[in-house]
Amino acid sequence: MTEENSKSESKNWPIIWAICAVFIVLLVCGLNWYFLQNGDENRGTFGDMFGVSNAIFSGLALAGLIYAIIQQQEQLSIAREDLERTKSLSQEQSDHIRKQNELALKRDAESTFFQMLSTIDTIEAGLKFHTRFGGDLTQVEGANALDNVYDRSSCHSINLNTFDWKISGEIDILPLMQILASSVLYADENFKGNTKFVDLCSATASQNKLVLFGLYALWDKNEHLIEIIEKTHFLKRLPETGDNYIKYVRKHFSVEAFECK
């Protein structure tokens, strides 16, 4: 506030000096008129004195015009500074809003992704398979059911053209593979440059589920999904040798899909 007041006072000095100059001119004129009022010749001299006064007032008028121009330039400069500050503030607000929107989109994408993972767990938990232990018919569920049918079917030769995802004629694992594929594709699309979400899909899957997922990608002939599996080393936890399913997957995917980072 002190700095602004001092600037305001400094701008008022030219006006003060102009007023003082006018006052001095009028004072001089008044004194001359007082002392020279007697006599015709003195009155002529007094009349000539106004020519000087006119010149002084013309000069003062020119000085006032120049001062007005200077003041106008200062006002324009202040207006430009205000405009620049307004633009800067507007840009900052736009950047802030953009960052907030990006964070909101990221949170929504992460929420959707984890909901998909939760759906995978729900579908897997709903798997049921009946098998016999010691002569008794027993129902196994969830991951145990998936492992059970995998062990029963992986010993057979495989032909993807006739592959039945309703393994052993009882448990349909196609929906499980489809939602897992959707999760991987979604993670790759919405978190570009960040493979940790695709890695999470791989890390939370059992070895048997990874093998079946590899078969699904080949069966579905989804080139983009196959590319993601290979570039993210999605099947890196699979052993080098194993059952017919593992051999088939290793044969039809590039070595990159099994490399450890």
C-alpha cells in the first residue's frame, strides 16, 4: 500500500507544479497591473504583458497535453499488465481443471479395472465340478474345480479348431477367459506406457489359468491380445516343459512371451 501511495503522489506532482505556475503567473500579472495602472503608456505596457501570459498559458496547455498522453500510456501499460495477469490466471485455472479431469479419468479407469478383476474372481468362485474321491461323488468349486478339469483334459492332444471350452462336458470356462482377456485389453488401452496393470492380471492368475488363457488367445485369433501377451511377457511363469497344453502354448507363442523381465 505504501509503494502504491508513493507512485500515486509522484504522478500528481506535475499537476501541482502546473497549478503553482499558473498561480505565480496570475500573481505577477496582478502585481504588474497594480503598479502600472496609472498613465496611458503604463496601460499599453500592461496590455503587452498579456502576450507573455498567453505564451505561458499555451506552454502550460501543451505541457498538460503531453502529461495527458503520458498518463494515457501509463494506463494502457497497466491495462496490458492486467490482461497478461488475467491470461496467466486463466491458463493456470485451465491447467488445474485439466489435471483434475485427468486424475478423475485415471481413478475411474482404475476402478473399472479392479471391478473387472473382481468379476474374474467371482466367475472363478462360481465354477463347480463333480469328481469321485474314494468312490464318493464330490463337488469341487472355484480354483480347485478349474485345476481338476485342467488335469483331466491337459493329458489329451489338442486341436483348437474343435476345442470345447466346456471341459469334460460339465464346466464352462469360456466366460472366465473372456473377462480375463477383456481385463488385459482394457489395461493396455487405458494405461499406456504402464504395464503394471497387465502384469497384475498375470500375477493373480494361477499357472493353469495362464495356460488356458494362452490357448484362448490362440483360439480366438486375437492378434492384438497375442501381441500384448508377448510384449508384456505375460506367460513368464510357465515352465519350459509340461503337459500337452503347455507344449502347445510354447510352440505357438514367441519366446518373448515367456521371458522374465
